[in-house]
Amino acid sequence: MTETHLPPGVLDELRLLTTCVAASAIETFGVRLPNAGFCDSTIRAIFPEMPAAVGFAATARVRSAAPPMEGGTYYARTDWWEHIMAVGAPRIVVIQDVDEKPGLGALVGEVHASILSSLGCAGLVTNGAVRDLPEVRAIPFPMFAGNVSVSHAYAHISGFGQTVEMCGLKIQPGDLLMADMHGVLSIPLDIAARVPVVAREIRARRGVIVDLCRGGPCEREALRDQCARLGVIRHAVNQASESGPKGGRS
């Protein structure tokens, strides 16, 4: 089984965050560039009203535009369940559609969403298509996809447990992912336990500025000073002697 050990409660704490504040928290550690570590906007939340999905990546690839060279229907490929179960729970299934034009057919609909949910999966991420939205919403099973399709077409899966890459993000089996209405974020495992603490600090600093602005017209110098003191705005931090965590972004 892929090693995905984290201190107890970390995943529950991450679920209380948004991907936006989690991304800002990750920036303060300086472990990657600010324009890396997340999928671009071509992947969207199919059910944006659902809470954040957090889990470890179980990977595969799919094609749907042409028949498979061998084998039966995609429903017969139960061997990929073993690869999913090789990743520690909770799992987020990540399926890269490798067709020239991803998303012609949808592998995951009501049946596969039900199966994946029963296998301890917290959601699905794919640059391809999904379908059966009312039925999948009722499970409920979060899905983050490039588009929606009426048909499974020739959907067939392969590449279980291999590194995949989609929408600007390279994902390896066991990577910690977080996804919500804003998008899909990778959280480095070596700092994951510290992200919630920093995220809460960032939210507290944001709250001070938001409350100041909502209290009515405020003097610009006072607002600028507060931003500098709290490290809320990058250029203000650079000018101030007091700053927040490394990077100063929120």
C-alpha cells in the first residue's frame, strides 16, 4: 500500500478550509512556485455546492474515442479496483483522458461513482467527461471534470498506478489532493500537517482587513498600515518592517 501517513485529524482540518486559503498557506513555506501545484480552470467542480474533497490520489488513464485493442467492456476491468485499494484511504481517483480531444465519452457516471464511493473514494478528478449528474449528486460523490457527456462511448481504462498529468498538474499515486468549488490543489505531504495552522492565521488576518472595510469608509493610510502590519498584501509587506509568514500572500 502507498504510504500516506499523516497525524490524526489533519485531513479533517483540511476539509474545513478552501483550496484558496490552503494554496496561500502553502506559498508561505516556499516549497514550490506560486503558479504551480494546482489544475488550471479547464477542470471545474461539477457539484460546487459540495464540501471540499480531500484524499490521496489513485491514478489511471482513459480513452473513449476508439474501441480498445483488446479486452471486453470497461465494466469488466475490475482489476483497477486493486490499484485503487493499494492507496491509503480516503482516496481521490484521478483519471487522465489521453485522447487527442479529451472528454468525448464519460467513464464515471452513476454506476462507477457508486463503486468508487464504496471503495472509500472521496471524489473524482478528470480532464475528461462525467455523466449521470442527478444520480451522482444524490450519492453524493464529488466530481471535478473537464466536461459532461451523454455517453460512455468506448471508455476503457489503463495505466493504473502510474504518474498522470493534466491541466498543468503532475500527479503521482499517493499525492495528497484537495478539491472544491475553486479547483484542484496538490498539498505537499511534508508540510500538510502545518498547512491548517498557517491557513487559520491567514484567515484571521484577512478577517481584520475585511471587517475594517465593511465598517464603512476608512482612511487609506490606516488601511495601508493594517495591510502592512498583517502581511495581507505583498507589496505592503515588502515595504514594512513587520510581516507575516514567508511570502506574505493571503
